[in-house]
Amino acid sequence: MEIERHEYDVVVIGAGGAGLRAAIEARQQGKRTAIVCKSLFGKAHTVMAEGGAAAAMGNVNSDDNWMVHFRDTMRGGKFLNNWRMAELHAKEAADRVWELEAWGALFDRTKDGKISQRNFGGHEYPRLAHVGDRTGLELIRTLQQRVVALQQEDYETHGDYEAYIKVFQECTVTRLLKDASSVHGPAGAISGAFGYWRETGNFILFDAPAVVLATGGIGKSYVVTSNSWEYTGDGHALALLAGANLINMEFIQFHPTGMVWPPSVRGILVTESVRGDGGVLRNSEGKRFMFDYIPDVFKDKYATTEEEGDRWYTDQANNRRPPELLPRDEVARAINAEVKAGRGSPQGGVFLDVSTRLPAEEIKRRLPSMHHQFKELADVDITAEPMQVGPTCHYIMGGVEVDADTGAAAVPGLFAAGEVSGGMHGSNRLGGNSLSDLLVFGRRAGLGAAEYVNALPARPAVAQESVDAAKAEALAPLERSGENPYEVHHELQRTMNDLVGIIRKAEEVSEALEVVEKLKERVELVGAAGSRIYNPGWHLALDLRNMLLVSECVARAALLRQESRGGHTRDDFPGMNPEWRRKLLVCATPDGAAVTVEEKVQPPMRKDLFDLFDLGELKKYLTEEELGNAE
Ligand code: FAD
């Protein structure tokens, strides 16, 4: 059968916040742009974001500015962040939020009519621009509206709405294609992408010199996750297989508050805004246990008594914030420890209570989705009783290693932005910093891709050999009747959850790697019954390659990093080690099958950024040598 073929300048894979912002930019730079997404257009993960987008606009507290945001982000990431990305993000996030408003976003307002901003864990000042607890939905709505506005402009000029920007929805990319002269290895430029239509199973080929990956995260490799079905690490794997590198893969954020009951909805997110707006965590003894878990590095920044913590909600200038608002990694570990110590809730979580803290009407006004979610899914009225919550796999800090300014990966023509990229959040992301990351780096990757295309002397050609190989690889599961893809998937999820989860040990991670090796062999035998027409078993069989590759990266890096930092906690190496802070673990797959991991030392922080911190604080994180060099 003929493969449908399309020519573009830039192909953006993913229609979440990062993908849409990248596509808008590429089109605004005059590039013919395709947006390809595995799910329905508008159903990206970004839609689920509840709390808001972090940007130092200073609307609620005028002391806020990009430098405070930069400092908070570096602290949250335990100083492992790519500081250039953290700098660009802190400086540009506010402009990106204002731009959204200019494109029609309707944010909640302060009394004097400015965009309102709410408190969130790890942010010194109220900083999250939000729309109730449905911010992601508004962000996507606005970006889609912008795409439509551009299409209307194109109709005026070219008589064709889709002349310069076209959406291919329910279309899954399975391989990136490279220039004919170098099909294998890291050298050689991107020449396109290969995929299939979900509905018909027919193949599609995009001939394009630049590809922006914006495919989001990897949560579906774990059993308990806040992530939806399309988070199978596709972009991470596509980049690896094309010869790019992944960094920081050991750092996975377990959000402290997922629903724990009933089992059918286990893992679904309970937004951090519940705590930002006054909700507190208690154990089965009714104790606000977070006061027992303030780490030394944060001791001077958090309240040590309930009275002070409570006063902070109304007087932030004279009180320290309550420890329920510590960065997510700290809160998740604390909940895990309370449950392990036998002080958990009946269904294995802890209690999150907002009902005794705010009037019912206020809860319904500020947290409408949470009220609805608990009522519908767990028959719990959060205005009258506490929620039961526990850690859930939420976000991966690791991803494609990119140039901070342009989003360019190691393979010419390949760009990445959003959750699929790595570096910006270091070892732990602060809540709200993802939505702003999508906008800042989505725009930069779209621009980077457009400028790359402008500078190309000639268009790279698609190698027929790689198209044939991609087609054969995609068809293989349909031609076998072996292993069941659902069983392989379930075993992978259990293994990652139990052995490479929130607390890790060398023996357990090694055991996980042995399981992954065996599963890799089994995946080669996975078969999918039925035809190519709307066949979820076949789709999962294809996704398994990606989940296994990504899981192997996570486990290999987790085994190597002998310290605990952010989203990587080693039971056998409990402390942070400044020598490890400087190192990135870089995953690659030179032969397209086995994962290699190499250490790479990060460049030292620029002097003017270094000087934004108190030396006493930096001493907690940096090596003597780094401190000496900067002085
Ligand atoms: P996504 O929005 O997930 O988009 C990925 C896109 O890639 C989708 O269109 C998907 O279909 C497509 N795709 C994937 N694979 C393929 C493929 N092979 N071929 C074609 N298309 C593909 N962050 C915040 O900052 N603030 C919040 O309040 C917040 N709340 C959250 C609440 C929940 C419940 C969750 C799960 C996350 C939350 N986050 C929040 C995190 C944030 O929402 C995500 O990190 C962010 O939306 C990721 O955006 P993205 O553009 O990178 O990817």
C-alpha cells in the first residue's frame, strides 16, 4: 500500500503547550508547519494542569522578580538545573503569560484587575497565574485559538486555511528519519518522521528538515501515575533512536498527593493548590507531620510551629511558610515515611484536609475541579471531610539534552521542548514551572527550528532504506501471535513502581534491570491480534519499545547516581553529595538497542547568577573547587 507523504519545513510532534507554542512560532517565522499528535487535538496532557503557570509578574507581591524565581527554581532542583535554562525561564515566563492574555486567555484577577497569582510549593511569593484549577485547559484553548487565527490569516493570503499550519490528529510517530547519507549513528541530519493513523492503521511520512519533539512524559511505565495513556515516553525514545542524548533520567517526580481510593482512580492528581490555599496534611493520629520533615537546607525558610504556618496565609511578610509547601520531593518522601511507619490512612495514604480550613463556598470557588473529582470518583465531599492522598508518578525531569537558547538536540534538525526535554528543572521541578517552561521553551524551539531551516544549504533527503525499516518494524507485531502486550506492559509497570520508585536501593534497581532485559526479549515476540484498523493492542505493542528503552535509562542512571537528590532517593546513599551535583548522567543508544550511560560535568554557573545567592547557601550544594573558582 502507498504511504501517504507530506512535505513541511517544520514538523512538531505533540500538541500540548510546548508543541502548540513551538508550532505557532515556526509559522510566525514563515515556515510551513505540521502539528502531529497521537491523541485528539486539544486532549494533550497540558489540559490536565490545574494549579497554574509560574511567572514572576509581581502582581500579588511586588517583591517578586525574575531573580527570586531563578533562585527558587535552582533551589527546587537542588542546583542540578541547567542554569541557563533556569535563567531564560525566569526572565521570559512573565512575557509569555502576558502574550497568552493578549491572545485571549482569561486568567483569574486580583481585586485591582491584574492577573491573580497563587502560592505553590517552593515559590517564595504568590506566582502562579491561574484559571481556578483549570489553568491547562485555558492555556490549550488559547493556543488553539491562536492557531485558528493564523489559519484565518493564511486563508486571506493564500486561499487555504492549512497552507502554513496543519494539524494531523490521532496520528502516532514511530520513527524519526535522517538524511540518506547517514541513516545510522548520531551524525546526519533529520529529514522527516514516519508514523501511522490510529483509526486506519495506514502509514504516513513527513518529509521535513526540522522536527520539534514535544511529546511530554513517561508516566505509563509506572502503575500509579497521574499521567494519561499517551505518556509512553515516545519522544524520549525517538530522540535516543535518532542518536540524541537523554540527561537526568534518574529524576522522576512523585507528586505527593494523588488519589489513593478507589483503586480505579488511584494516582489521579490532587492539585497542590489545595495546600497552597490552606489545606494541611495529617497522619492517622491527627498530627500535622510535615513539621517533623523540614530538611536542614530549608530550616530557615519554613515555619516550625502550626501557629506561624497558619499566620503566613494572611501575613507573608512576617511569617515563614508552612512545611506542607516544601518542594514536592520532600513532601512525597514524608508521606511515604508516615505510611511505612504505620500512621497512614485506611487506604494507605495520609489525610489532606481543607474542609476545616476554609468555608465550603470558598472551597467550591477556588477548587471546583477537585470538589467535582472527589464527589464523582470517590463519593467524598471535600468541603466536609478530608481526602486520602499518597505519592503518584507525575513528571520526569529527565529528557532530551538540548541547547538552552534554541532547543536544539545533538542531531542536526532535531529540537525538543516541554516535558520531553531535560535540564531546566534539575533534580526536581517546582509546581507551576512546567506550564511556563512549555511557553518559554516551546517558543524558543519553534524559533530555533525556523532559523535552522533558514540556514540550511540544501534539504536533507529521506532515505528509502529507513522508511522500509520503519514500516517493517511497525508491522511486525501484527505478523506474530506471541506474547500479550498488556501482560508485558503490566510487568514493566509493576517492576518500575516497586523497584525503581520513590525510594531506591542498588539491589532492587539491579533486579529491575534484569527484568527489563528479559522484557526487551519478550517485546520482540509480542503479537497483536486483529488488523491495522483501530487496534489498541497493536498500538501498545509499538509503545512498549519506547517504555522499555526509557525505563532502562531511568534504572541505569538511578543505579549509577550514588546520592539522594530531588526526584532520586537512594536508601543506601541518603545524603546529597556536591561531587555528584556537578555531574549529569547522559544516556544514549549507539547501536539502537543497548543503553549506555556516561558522566558529564556541568559548566560552572555564570558569575552574575552565582552572585544572586548567599554564599552560605551555596556551600550546602557546591564543591569547594566550585566555590573557589567563582570567588
Ligand atoms: P503534553 O501536553 O502531554 O503533550 C504531549 C503531546 O504529544 C500530546 O499531544 C500527545 O498526543 C503527543 N504525542 C506523544 N507521543 C506522540 C507520538 N509518538 N506521536 C505523535 N504525538 C505524540 N504543570 C504546571 O506547571 N502547573 C500545573 O498546575 C500542573 N498540573 C498538572 C496536573 C496534572 C494532572 C498533570 C498530569 C500534570 C500537571 N502539570 C502541571 C505538568 C504539566 O501539565 C505537563 O508537564 C505539561 O503539560 C507537559 O506538556 P507538553 O507540551 O510537554 O506535553
